[in-house]
Amino acid sequence: MAEHSNATGQALAQLGADFPRWRFLVSDRGRWWALRGPLPWRALNERDAFDEDTAEGLRTALLAAGEGSEGQDRDQ
């Protein structure tokens, strides 16, 4: 398992707190990922993964897709 810097760990923790329906990881190539699933049948057409070069890019992509505080319980 790859070790992350303190800043990376803090960014992962903050993303997790801000987007609780998603799981976050940084690949061994430094790519940031947001993953969720399995999705319920009524949400199967929704996006279940995002990847970006940075934590901020990932946050921006999630917000642009309508994720965040307003839609947290949409598929639960």
C-alpha cells in the first residue's frame, strides 16, 4: 500500500468529509479518483467514477456534476 504525504492524507480526508457518498484514492501514478457504488437500480445511469490530476480538480468535477451538499441523499 502506498504511503501518502500528510497534505495528501488531509486532502483525502477533506474530500471524504465533503462528499460522504464517495470513496477517494490517489493512484500510484498520482491520479486522484472518486468512486461510488454499487449504485441502486434507479441510479445506474449516473456516473460512478471521476478521475483528475489534482484534489481540487476532483472537487471541481464533482461539484460540476451536481454532487455535494445539495444532492447528498439523492440515491439513498
